[in-house]
Amino acid sequence: MSEVARNICDRAAESPFTTRIHGDAKLPNIMFAGDAVKFIDFGNVSLGHPGFDVMYFLYLSTDREFRRRHLDAIVNEYCRQLGKWVPLSTDKLRAEMEGQRKNVMVFSSAVSQRGSYNFKT
């Protein structure tokens, strides 16, 4: 395991937010039918920070302009909704989400070389 991957795994294990994550949340792994949304391809399920899937999806499935315009609002709403179930401060969760953004940037740069599934603004 690379040093970068080991550091990311160590930080995820130390987080009070660690849970089961999909690990490959991108458009080809999501099916839409009316109001229903279903994830498929569970080959990368692991333990990690729930924000990893959110950030992974946003960095692999949207363009830079979309993120510039909407990332803060999406993260704030995600933290607000998760805060209803996780008894920790939303400030701490937002700080951890920023850490997940950095982790995802490492992974998404490698993954994006295989194909792009970008929403446009």
C-alpha cells in the first residue's frame, strides 16, 4: 500500500464518522428511475468517511465551474442532513469534509484518466 493510501486509511480509521462507504460513487454506478436512485457495483465498499463518497462523486461527475458555484451549498446541506443523525458539531464535520476533498483529489486525478462523466453547469 502506498504511503498516501496508508495515510488516508489511517485518518479514516481515526474519524468519529467512519462508516461503510460505496468507494466508487460516480455516474456509471448510479441508476435513476423516476424518483428512485440506486447504486450498483459494490466492488469497492469499505470503511471510511461518508464524505468521501460525496466528494468523490462531485469531483468525478461535475466540472470545475459546477463545483465553484455549488460545492459549498452541497457540503453545507450534506452536513446539515448528516448532523441530524450524527451527534457531533457541523463545524467538525465540515472540517473533516475538507480533508475528504483533499483525499478525493488524489484518487480522482488517477480515476479521471480512465473516462469522464461530467455534469455541465
